Amino acid sequence: MNRAPKAGLAREVFAKINSKYNEEQAGECLDWIADVIGADIDKSGNADNFYEILKDGQILCQVINALKPGQVKKIQTSKMAFKCMENINMFVEGAKACGVPSQETFQTVDLWERQNLNAVVICLQSLGRKGGQFGKPTIGPKEAEKNVRNFSEEQLRASEGMINLQYGSNKGATQSGMSFGNTRHM
């Protein structure tokens, strides 16, 4: 993975993405991973350690299989790039199968090429919140529960007699015929 250093706008964007990385949260994720798979790993949240532990995707696949046994059929042990990326991709698919929303997952290159480790942390935290559903420890804030409200027909109709402030007093008139700000046609 020998890439030219980023320059210009790309460097600024990369720096902004990396500034969001939180070592404390990453350490919490590594601690959770160690609890879930029962492995003895370095739980330091610094970016170098976080990347080195997770980059081949093997530990990530073990986490998915600990939550949903058999979800990842074969964990690749080869250190070849495409095999490692296959592991990472299997983790992302497994995370989605465990209920992680797609907007909280990451692209394979975010981890493999170390493009956005913060996205990996977000995905692990989201997966960690789901851990309780699979009989495993959880991390982060408790997930919100559905709060369905049922209103009677009488309660729904009670608002019909009120004048909404957004209606104003123009009796439904619109501003469609006004020409404020319109260009002058010559």
C-alpha cells in the first residue's frame, strides 16, 4: 500500500476526517471486541494500534460469528490484500445482518487503506449497541425504544377548530402573482 501523499484539498479533507477520530471511543471498541470474542488484544485506542489489530479483518469476522454463529462462512487467514478486504467486507455485511443501519457502516477501503478509521469506530459502536440482542455485552448509549402513540378519533379532530398560526389571515391566498425579486423583462 504505497500511495503518494495527499496534496491540496485532498490533504485538507483527509485531515478533517482524521481529526474526528477519538482514541477513547476506539479503545472502548477494542475492549468490547476482546470481551465478545474472548481474545487478549491490545486495547489501546491510538490509531496505529486500532488499525494494526483490525486491518486484516479476521478479528472483525470473529466478532460477527460470536454474535451470529455461522454468519461468516470462512474467515480468510491469508495476508494477501484481496483476502483481507474480503474479510472486512464480510464483517460489514455481517454487521448489517445484525441490524446496523447502512449509514453507520463503512467502506472496505476506510479500514484497509486507513482512509477513515472514525467510520470503523462508528460501525463498531453501532454493532456494540446491538450486542445485548445476541446475549453479549453492549457498549455506548442504550438504543432508543419504539414509543407508539395511539390517538382516538376525538383527539385527532380536536385540533380542527384551532386556527393555526401558519395559516395567517389571508384565507388561503398565495403569493403566486407577486413579482418581488423577479427579473425585469425588456
